[in-house]
Amino acid sequence: MNKYLIAPSIVSADFLELKSAIAACESAGADWLHVDVMDGHFVPNLTMGPFLVETFQRATKLPLDVHLMIEQPERYLEGFAKAGASHLTVHVETCPHLHRTLQHIKSLGCKAGVTLNPGTPVSAIEPVLHLADIVLVMSVNPGFSGQAFLPETVGKVSHLRALLQVLNPAAWIEVDGGISAETLPKMKDAGANVFVAASAVFHHPEGIEAGIKALRDSINQFPPNRTRNI
């Protein structure tokens, strides 16, 4: 497995060409397929449910990284797990019983993730970091693709990486929002190792494969404020 993973966000694909888009992601070396589930309440948009996750599961061998941007996610965990989700990630902002929710996800055989909105401090999830397989840091406010990257979230990733080194070194730090070949190296340098990309993949002027290649190439670059030691 790659040390750094790229997870194209399928919500930005052309749904008229969905099967070929998924195949292009696979052939270009994507590691996970990110599935954004939105309920029109917690976030101002409405997307897909378990039925489409099951469709994706039949169309790909990639792990399905399902991000539940919904209220009361505990009501839907079993449905998404049965549909084929490999990972289920919930928001701390929607889970009053977060320990129980993460434990439930694990009991369903899925990797358990917890998500932070840009305005939520890392301290909100510190009590459950030992339970999380994935910690997802939103680098835009969730709800729509194509938003501008929020640079202040880089420091949040650095803080989180320092905590996880002590509490749960095996956990992935995933970042989502405005991730491109320009912003990815900054998040990598801060300690992230899974990069969700929407527009940078599905709206790349040269196509999906070129978009994923540009992201993969950027993993080996150093941020502008860093110089390589020789």
C-alpha cells in the first residue's frame, strides 16, 4: 500500500459517464474512492444514499471511503455498511455519543473515522482519537466542491499529527477541501497522508488520469517554505 493515498471524490464525476470515470480512477492509481453523503440539513446540499454506494461497490474494487455529512448518522450506519462501505466517517458536530458511534462502526466491520469542520477545534475529538482509524480534517466548509482551500487548517493538521503520534500512531489523517497539486504538499508536510480531491481530478483539463498523476507527482514535491536537505 502507498504511504500517501489519493481518494477521488466521486460526487464531482460526470454521472452520465460514472462507470468510465471509476475505471479511469482505478487505472490511474487511485487508492480509495471517496463518497460524500449529504442530507440537506447538516450541510446545504443533498447527494447519495446506500443504493448508490452499493452501485459503486459493484463497479470497483477500490475501498469505498464514505463520508457521512448528515444528522443522526447512527441511524444509517448499518445500511451503508451492508451496501459495501469500507470506511464510515462521521462528524463530531453531529454525534452526541461519539464513542458509541465509532464503536458501532467498528462492530460492522468498517474502518471508523471522525471528521472536524474548519471551525471545530481538535480538542473536540481528542477523547476519541484512540478509537479512530481515520481522522478527516475539512479544509473547506462542507457542502460543495470547488471551494477555496482554507490555509489555517494546515496548523490543525500539524496539531493533530502531534497528538496522534502519542495516542494512536496508526490512524490516517485525511484532508478534504480545495486539495490540489498546489495545496497537497502543504498538508502532507503538516502530517496528512490521505488526500481527497474532487475538482483537481474530475475537472482537470487533461482528464481524470492526468489529474491523479498531478496529485501523485505533487506528493514528492516540497512546500514553497521548505528546502530539501542535501
